Amino acid sequence: MSQRRVVVTGLGAVTPIGIGVAAFWDGVTQGKHGFGPITRFDTSEFPVHFAAEVKDFDPSKYFSGKEARHLDRFVQYALVAAMEAVGDCGLDLEKLPKGRVGSIWASGIGGLEEIETTHRLCLEKGFRRMNPFFIPKLMINAAAGQIAIKFGIQGVNYAVSSACASAGHAIGLALRAIRTGEADVLITGGSEATITALGIGGFCALRALSERNDDPATASRPFNKDRDGFVVGEGAGGFVFEELEAARKRGAKIYAEVIGAGMTDDGYHISAPVPEGTSAADAMRLACQEGGISMDQVDYINAHGTSTPLNDVMETRAIHSAFGSHAKKLMVSSTKSQVGHLLGAAGAVGALASILAIHRQAAPPTINYITPDPECDLDYVPNEPRQARIHCAMSNCFGFGGHNVATLFRRLA
């Protein structure tokens, strides 16, 4: 019996450079960035005063007042991305067997805003004033659960949390759930909303963030010699995955085929990668192995590319190790130079950029590529998008805990 094939038929996006897939891709190809002063709390005591917030997000456009009060921001972003993806795919989920449709959704941190807000309220007014929806709002599986409620689906449903690799794991698990027959349709992706005092403060304490307060527009500069850290972003990327023959039978628009996911761990350090990138390289090899392609068939990589001193060199070394001489022929870029680091949702936005690169036959740029690092010597598609033949694209995401995921997509012949 031949293996079931999986395709992407719906896309959704909530990002710092635009809400909606069209706005996101326009922003990518126009070299826009989403960086600016933090507006949600006073940053005067922090060494970092900027982030990549989602602009002009109005919950009242999508939810009633009561609904919005019961949903943390990361769940709101998830639902909006999922609603766009479901609308885009053209499926009427009510007409499908409910047990054959599911959701595997990712977040690295979950409802941090709800935790902070409720804790502050309780300290000021007492714990008897605690919101009864406190736990249902903050839990990481709230997004997957609310997606199921929104669409009335009853199949496989759970959350994935593995720091900045979360969405990559969710995508890989969604691929395998359809391949093995566990589901026919899956809503997958990831969301994050951690631009809060605790979130920014925690990463400041780690010394992980760029401190270019005088020039936030160019603060995220992956693969540059003078990079000094990442910029926190927020938002969501969502997808509808379907079994290929069912999608073809209904005449669905198919963006790309999902063909592989490689998953490894460094087993080395809780927050620093193995310097040589050996396990990250293995994840890339495993993705190609599962996808049934040779390494030299990959045309483009959407890099994890965080703009931190350790990650960018490690990832460059890992790509060299995995791809050998083909590494120099690859186009590699980091959309974090435009949207910042969406943490648990980073792999979703990276996958979205990879899928659109295939669909639109254009490689996203790495903007702010100003002073190349001699240790980072690949083709990073500097500053301008590039029209190119892209048949296969890979998306990398790596997370604290040593987690490495590479997801692989192919243009459907």
C-alpha cells in the first residue's frame, strides 16, 4: 500500500508586518520590518525598549467582547490564523466526519500575559478577585482546544511545546498523523504573545536580546558580524493540511506538498547550541531522508537565523555539514530580520515563508545584511527578494533544550 501524501491547502498569518497572508507576503517581498517601541508597558527600567508587536490587531473584528475576555492574546492570534487558513482552503468542515479532522497547535510559553495580569490583580485586590478563566486562558493547549471548539472538530487534538522548535514539531506531527491515517485534515501551526514585562525582562536577563534602542529597524541582523541578539516578535502562522487525493478530488488549491520532518536534540545545554551544529545537521538530513529526496534537491532554506552570536554560526556550520558542496548553491534567508523571533511560533512563520517561496517562486530576503560575518559564508539572499526556481524548501527551527526541527516542502508536480 502506498504512503498517504500530505498537502497544504490553506494558509493564515498574524505577524508584525501584516495580518493576513497577503499582507505578510507583501511585507516580506517589500523588505518591511515590524520593529518599534514597545507600547504595552513602561520599558524605562529595561535595557531593551523595542520589539516586533502585531500592529492594528482589533479583537472586536473577530470575537465578541465576552469571547475576547476569555481568550489570551496567543489564543486570539491562533484563532485568527486558523480562521484564515480554513477559509482559504475552501473546505466545509461541517460536512466532514468530525472525528477525521483535528488540530495540532504549538506555543512555546502560552498565556504569559494572562499570568501577569491576574497576578497583579490578585496582589492589588486579593485572590478572591481571581478570574475563573485564569487557568483555561493561560494553558498552552488552550489554542488547540479553542480551535476545536470554533470549528466543531473532534479528531486528534493536542498542543506541542518545545520552546522555539514548537511549531516545527507541530507541523511534523501533523504530517505524520495524516500519513498514518490518524486524521484526514489537520489545522496546524503555532502562536505566541510574550511581549510582556516578564517576557522581555526574562530575555534581557539572559542577555539574549539586541539592545540597539537607537536603531530598532536594523536591530535584527542575522549572519552579520556585529549582530548582538534577537528581537522578540509575536503572532501566528496557521495551515490546513490534507491528504493529497482527497484534496485533488475536490479541486483544492494546493500550495505545496509536505514531505518530511527531521527531529533531533543536542543533549548538550539548556540554552546554548552545540557549536558545530551536529544535531541540527542531522535534523536536516532526516527531513530529506523522510521526504525521499537527495540533499542536493533542496533549493531554499528558511533559516532559524536568530541574529544571536552563537546561533547563526552554528546554523551555518550545520548547513555546510548536512549539504556538503551543495551548501554554497543553496539560497538561505532569515525572515526574523523582518518579523523578529516569534519563539514557539517561529517555525510556523518560517514554514509559511517557505511554502510561499515555492508557491510564488521567490526567495525571501535577509534584510539588514550590512556587515557579513566571515564565519557565516552562505548565500543569505541579502536585502532583496529573489525570483528563482524553488522546487524544494526547508524551514529550520531550533529551541532551548537543544531541540532541532527541519520541515521540508515540495512543489507538487
